[in-house]
Amino acid sequence: MTRQELNALYDAYLENAIRAEQERKPLEGLFGFGRRASDDPCHERFAEDVEAWMKAFRESEPDSAAVREILSWVYRAPKEYPEPQTAYWNMMAVQGFTQELIPILNREDAQALEAEFKATYARWERMPVQKQILKALQALAGQ
């Protein structure tokens, strides 16, 4: 499992999410009528693909440095690609699949990732999954 494979999943997803936004008819989804861009199957497929990738990555027995690189990228991705909004929120949600990788980190990598995570997501931006991630990183970092 390589970062390039994970990047390819994200790239394909963003292309599909943008296409879903562009193909949406004006006012479609307004007042709950019709399909919304967030109803496109690409969102669920992306979540399933990321979950499977994370599981396979964990099973490959990566070292702390490899895990840190992947987690750092996954945590930054929503900020680097904030549009379309449907993709942004889905990229935030799939961060939950990283929680099983956090225990692989050594203390130094956990500390560095914690600092990076705090700098990336202000307190008021953190959804429950980001709060859980930060808590796990802090526990591992010894804080």
C-alpha cells in the first residue's frame, strides 16, 4: 500500500465529486426535492475505498514514519481541497478510519502529528471524529 495509491483514490474521488456538482440541475435538491450532489454514490464508494485501503495498510505492518506520513496527508487533505463542500465533509469523516493506525506511532511522531493537527484544525472546526483523533494522539504523545 503506497501513498500514491491513496492519492489516486482521493484524486478520483474529487473528480467524481466535482462532476456530480457540475451535473446537478439548478435548484435540484432545494427544499428536499430531487437529487443533491451529496446523494451521488461516489461519496459512499470513496469512504468504502479509504476504509479498505487503511485496513490493508495496517495489515502491511508499517513503521511509525510511514504511518505519520499517511496520517499527516489524510488530515491535511480537506484543507487542501475544500471544494466541493460535499467532498470536504466526506474527507473529514473518513479521517475516522485512521484511528486504528494511531497506536503504531512512536511518541515523537505522535507529538509532531498532534502539533500539526492542532495547527490544521482550530478548536471550533473540530467535529467529533477530529476530537477523538486529537485525544488519541495526545494520549500517545504523553500529554
